[in-house]
Amino acid sequence: MKALQATLSLLLCIVLLVPGIFGKKQRVQVKGKLMCGDIPANKVTVKLIERDTIMDDTLAKAETGNDGSFHLDGTNEERETIEPELKIYHRCLNKHLCKRRWVIKIPEKYISSPDGPEKVFDIGTVNLEINLEEDKKCLPA
């Protein structure tokens, strides 16, 4: 009986922790241009992540170019539809020790199969001077 319980527990762990076995590959792309007022926000860290219950997965990470533009392309294998988010870490108008962090949820309609037609979520040109309520900050300098 204990051997059966151990086997079932191991099987359950494998099913829950290794979604690639039963999952499907999903792709998401996001692009845009970041500005700090009239100046392109270059070298801003942008991350494409997939929200998970236990730990988020980083699908792609980059820095914006000299003109403030970026394009991220990431894939992940999950049983359920992925929940992608764009995270932006910047210092535009920042009076704090750490970077400001913005989180933008990517609509489900921009999730595709890697083999299917390309879908790109274009956030357009965004001015990072905006002060969002959900803007994550650290202690003042």
C-alpha cells in the first residue's frame, strides 16, 4: 500500500512540475518604444514573463535600444493558456534608490502557436514620465 501511495505521489509531482510532458508550446511577442519625456529611454530593462502559481517564468529579457525601442519574443510550454506580462524597469523621473517597475498584462489574443501566424502586441510609444498608481517603488533617496 505504501509503495502504491509513493508511486502515485511521484506521478502527481511529475504531472504538476513538468508541464512540458502534457503541455503545449505557446508564443508571445511584444514591441514598443519607451520615452522619458522627449528623450528616448535607452538601456531600459524589459522582461517578458509568464505568471505561474509557484514561480514566474522569464520568456525573454532585453534592454531598449538607443531610440528606446524593443521587441521581445518568447515561448513556453504549459498545459493551460499562459498569462504573459511585460515588466519595465526604468529610472525616468525617479527619486528612489531602485528602478521603477511597471507591469503590463498582455491580452490573450496575442498568444499563438510557434508554428502559427505571427501575432505581436504593439504597446506603441509610451512616455515613462507617467506616474501609475500601481508603479512599484522603493524607499526615497
